[in-house]
Amino acid sequence: MYDNWEELEKESSQCRKCKLCKTRNNVVFGTGNKNADLMFIGEGPGADEDIQGIPFVGKAGKLMNMAFEAIGLNRENVYIANVVKCRPPSNRNPEEDEAMACLDYLRNQVILVKPKVIVLLGSIALKNILGKEYGITTSRGKWVEKRGILYMPTWHPAALLRDETKKIDFIKDLKLVMEKMKNI
Ligand code: URA
Ligand code: SF4
């Protein structure tokens, strides 16, 4: 564990702990307010993120930004990171060994940010953070408290691109989060 951002970011930028290092262009470490009360965790970088080195800048990210705007949330005020920091080829799901190798960085980020609330974007984030027994369909929209942090699982923004009806759920879940942030 690192107690400062510089060392953590430097270490991850050179990381070769899993096979995703072979195909990545950039390590996508995380972005936003390092003192945020609210954090978002996605799955892993896509093509655009891999090129720019910033999470959620592609299609799914643009949709997420629009949802943020709709509920009055400023992206600059939250911290955003992913389960894996290097792009899985062809946007496949991160494999077990890759997620396991990478999770130490994310855990360290959570320790440094000290968020009160974490939004888990999609099944990969949910299962890797809260446990394999959780399923996104039954868990989304419901608070889970664990070790002093409140978690809100919701759909991954990419799922909204495939299924319009999920946008309504997504906004609903984000509104619950906004309400909670007012009271903590
Ligand atoms: N999807 C993710 O899970 N993370 C990103 O950063 C971009 C797309
Ligand atoms: Fe390292 Fe994570 Fe990239 Fe794998 S995905 S090489 S563990 S930074």
C-alpha cells in the first residue's frame, strides 16, 4: 500500500503484473477529485480510454456525462476509476487473474480518496468489490454498507447504449446517490 498518490501512480504506470500490459497503449489510472466523497468504479478502459489514458472518455463516458449533467453532478467533483487499468483486448471482460492482479491499485485508491459513497458501474465492478455472490440485476438501486462505505450498484453506462430502458434506472439510482450525498 502506498500512502501517497505520486508513488501509487508511478508504480501503476509501469505495471506489468498481468498480461493486459502487453496490449495496452496507456495505463488508465483514474481521474477527478482525489478528496471526493463520491467515487465511481467501472470495469476497464475501452479503446478511447486506452488512447487518452483517462477513464470514461468514449461513448459510454459521454453518456455518463450526460446523465451527470441531467442530475446536476459535476464530473470534476467525483473520483472515477476502473477495476482493471489496462484495456482488455476487443473490450472483453477482464479475466479473474487480471482483476486480482490489478485490484490492489483500486483498493489503494479507495484508501487514499476515502469516499463515503461508491457507485459500482456494472457487474464486473460489483462482483470484484462486493463479492461474486452479488448479481447486478437484483442488486442495482439498493444500498449496501460495508466497512463504513455505502455502495450503490447500478448498470454500466455501456449497457444503457444497448438498452434504452436502463437509462431510467440509471438516472433513478444516481438520484438516490445525490439525495444521500446531501445528508452525509
Ligand atoms: N468502460 C469502463 O468500464 N471504464 C471506462 O473507463 C470506459 C468504459
Ligand atoms: Fe498492471 Fe492492472 Fe495493467 Fe494488469 S491491468 S498490467 S495489473 S495496471
